Amino acid sequence: MTKLHIVVIFALVAFATSLENKCNVPPEFWCSSEEVARDCQVTEQCHRYYEPKAKADKVQLTLYFESLCPDCKNFFRSQLTKTYTALSDIINLTLVPYGNAREEKDASGKWNYTCQHGEDECVGNLIETCAIHLLKNISVYFPFISCIEHDQFGTPQFSAKKCAKQQGIDLQPIMDCSTSSLGNSLEHQMALKTEALNPPHKYVPWVTLNGVHTEEIEKKAEADLTALICDTYKVGSDRYCKRLVTISSA
């Protein structure tokens, strides 16, 4: 046995002895929670281990909605905004503003949209669709769309103007897009996404979790989206969710 081997063995014994008082779980469980990692003095190592996995294992959350739907607005207010703001690190969120609309192509090739809550809703869908396309970064367009959906009164144009000012967003390109052939085509893509749902949507808001929709998922999403995301997220959930669950149950 070389001197190097002896040094390594003594170092390992010393390390194990130093952890003996607090770290009383096998090594395979050292990263099972923040508390255990701290007691076993491996917090930094656990974070380095989980970070790349967390990026790959985000919960895929998709919301199919329409801009003036009262239940959709309520879902933003009561569930989505607070949950996504708190847990954006572990959620890959996709917004699909179309809902129960219908489309028909005219002779010129333009898509004409008919929306459940009237023409203003079609305008709102187009504004939000163009915002997603032009702003690109969800950390920019989600607060803007969320702000619009939180607004109970006024037209989508009025809400968009107010929210753009609050968020420091240049609204004109978005409004130009919403009345252009580009916006018309982008909204058609939202229609295709909605029509491709299996099972087909029956109402809005319609939530899919990792590509799946069930009545149980929908019920849980509308009752406590934060808990649903935390229950679904498998990697390092304690690190992201424990504090939020504690706060919500207090």
C-alpha cells in the first residue's frame, strides 16, 4: 500500500467521523433533501448533480385558453401567475391562445376567426399570439399576457396598452402583427395545436401536463396548480417546492 493510499483512507475516515453526529443516512440518500444534504455537508455537490437533470426534466405545462374567457382569466389570477412566477425554473410553459374559436379560409387565403366571446376575443387572441412570437422570451411575454388576463374590464386593446406600459414593452409591433398576414398565420398555428389535442378539448381552460390531459389533472390544476407541479416534478422537488408548500399550508 502506498503512502497516497494511506492518506486517502485516513481522509475518508476523518470525513466520515466528522459527519457521524448529523449524517446518519447511507450515501445514496445524501441528496434526498436540502436538510439531509446540509447535514451531510454535500449541499453544493447535490446542487451540481441536480442542475443539469432539472433542466431536462422540467414539467411540460400547456394551457389552451381564449383571451376573454372568464374561467381562463380566473385560472390566471388564482393559479397560473403565482405558480409560474414561483416555479418557472421547473416548468416549461406553453400558452395557446385560441380556445373554442373557429376558423375558415376565404378565397384570398386569409383565415377568418369566429370566437366564443365575440370579435374582441379574436383580437385579444391575436395580440397574445403576436406577443409570444415577437417577444420570444417567456420571461418577457408571460408577465404581459398574464397582466392582460388579470384585467377584468376594458377591451383587449386597452388592456394591452396598459400592460405594455407597465412591463416596459413596445406595443406597436405587436399591434401591427395582430392585424397583419403574419398574425393571421400565427393564429392559424394556434388553431392547429388546439385541434390536434387528443382527446379533443371540451372547454377552456384546458391543461395538459407532460402532454397528457385527464379530468383529474384538470381538477388538480384548477384547485392547486403549485401542488400539482411539485407532485409531478421528480428531480430535486424538495429544493424548489418545500418552502412554497409550507407557506401555502400555513
